Amino acid sequence: MANNKKMPIDNLIKQLRIDNQPFQTVLKLCHFHTERLNQYFTHGETFPIHMEVSLTNKCNQKCPWCLNKNIRNGPHTPEFLNIASLSRFLRDYKKLGGKSITWSGGGEPTCHPNFNVALRKCNDVGLQQALITNGTFNDDALLSISENIIWVRFSIDTIDKMKYLNLKGTDIDIAMNNITNLIYLRNKKKYPKIGVNFNISYMNIDEIDKIIEYFNKLGVDYIQFRPMLWTPFSNSFLKYEWSNNSIDLFLDLLEGIIFKKINNCSKLIKIIVSKDKFSDLKKQSYGREYKYCSYHHFVSILNSNGDICTCMFHLYDDRFSFGNINKESLQNIWNGAKRKNVLRTIESKGIDFNDCQVCCKGQEINKFIDTIKNNGNEIDLNNMIPINKDWVGDYDADFL
């Protein structure tokens, strides 16, 4: 990429509010994977740095805001990713330049009967692994997570026992015991990094003080607070709950509590607030000023039925499926006619974002790519602002 004309980097940061990204996705892409960006802008595509893998569409909880609730309530029976196909896929993915895997959903990854086998096979080929889980796994899975996973994020959402049971349908003590035991194992060897996530709404906003106090004492590495989001297939009250005033009031409340904790605690764990998502919720477009989705060039999805897909929200939708690893190799899928046809459709017609998750995981990368594409001056990616080394160690630079 030529660097003779450069957009002032401060303007780009201000425009995209990169400083508000809790895990600095765009900065990691720029600092650690500039060659993929150059390849994308030169050739129109690149190979994914990161892959999210849905091992199963089965879940043992019933969260009402679940991104994939429509899958389990629809015609799709519980299914599990074929381990032999997964093993071939992992070898191919590594050989083609893949860096990392996050086991997510879809469903709950640890519900797969061969979850531990999948982690070992991934470790054997040299791919870094992360896990997003509800924490309701057994002791065998706990040991496998401790031995193979770089970071794990537990989806908790409330620490009220009855509220947790009513919302999720399981006992909160199972997840809490697993977090406690994993912390004990982590303290022996310094990983995995352990985080807990809370999707926030008026349902649990009164718990914030107690949540911080509880997990600070327990010893996780971080707590994340992000807005509880709705989906196009759901007539959730959440769509009407997040007004600009309610977002501002919530952020003021949260920052006030955090400020008080900083002043009153001798040691405080990291507290992450997804300000990028709160900021986008205040916009009529929900921050989707971009026309095209480019995220799948850098992060793609392997679904539990074997499909390679553009994103986790459009599982089981043939319009967004590149091919299936049960039928052909990853290399053939990536270079094949079906993927090219999908890309041609996406790039010529775009995507109706009304059918997409608001404030989706790929949004910040999509904003960034769109800004570069539509700006007359090229940007010197090597002169991005310094990345927050406190958050991005060598072990999670490849997780976007």
C-alpha cells in the first residue's frame, strides 16, 4: 500500500472512535496483520486470520436475547460438528495461514460430546484457542480448557440465583464453581486469561456494584459490560429500552460506580465497557454507515453442520455459505465457485442490514475498511497510534 498520501491518523481515530473499542480489534489488525490488509486492498480478498467455530447448535440454557435462539426454535435438530472433518479442517486452516480459533456458538461448545478431543486436535496443529462459554461444563472439560485454551470468557449476565435460573434455566452455582476452579488452575501457570461478560439492561443494572465487588474478590482477569442487544427475529423490549437518554444515564451510572471502586479498592481488576456498542445504539443507523460487510475476509465461521459461513448470525442460510467441509477441503471451498458467487452477490447487491444483528462483532472492522475504501488519501497503517500493550499480549494478537 502506497504511503505518499496519508489521512491524518488522529482524524481516523476520531471518526471511528477506535479508542472506544474494548479489545482494540482494529488496532490489532493494523499492528499485527498489516500484510493481510495490504493483500485485501490489493487483491480484493485475503485469508481469515481468525475462525469462530460452532461445535454444536445445542445449548443447555435459554437466554431470551440469544443471537442463535431462532436456530434452536426452528427446524434444525441438535447436531455436532463431525470430528474427522474438523481435524482435516484444522490442518488445512493452519496450512493456509490461519492463526487462531474461538470455540463459540451456535450453541454451547462444551455440549459437544468430543469437546476435549477437538481442543487437543487444535492444539496439535499449533493453532491458538479461545473459548466463549456459559460455564456449565464438567470436570474433564475444565482440565482440557486449562491445558489448551489461551483465554476464556464466561457469559454470566446476573449473579442473582433466582434471576439466573429464570433467565437461563440452570443453576448459577455450576458456572461459579467452574470459574473458581479455573482461577485456581490459572494461578499455577498464568493462563488462561479469564473474563466474565454481562449483557446489561434494566434487568440487571442494579447489580453492577455487587458484580464488580464479587468478581474482584474472586480474582478473574476482567469484567465486560456491554448492552443487551436484540435481533431482527425478536420483538424484544430491548429495542425500545435503549433510548439516547437511557444509554447516557447507564454510562454515567457505570462510570460513577467504577470511579468509586477505583478510589476505595487497593487492587481492582480490569473493567471493560463496550462504549463502541453503546455509542452506535444512539445512532439511527446503529453505526452501520458502511454498505458492505468485509469482516468475513478476516474472520470467518465454521458452523456445526460443516458450512463455512460469512458470520455467526447467518448460519443455515445458503446465501452466506461458501461450502461444506464434510464434502470438500477448505482450500477447494475458499477458491471455489460457490464462494466467488456469494462474494459477487454481497459486493454487488450489498446486505440488507435490517436482517442482521445490531452492533455486530464485525462492525468495527467494517467501519474501518469502509473508511479506507472511501477516502481519497491512503492511510499509513504503520503509523497507527500505539496499541495498548496492557491488553494485547503476544498470545491474543491473533484474535479479532
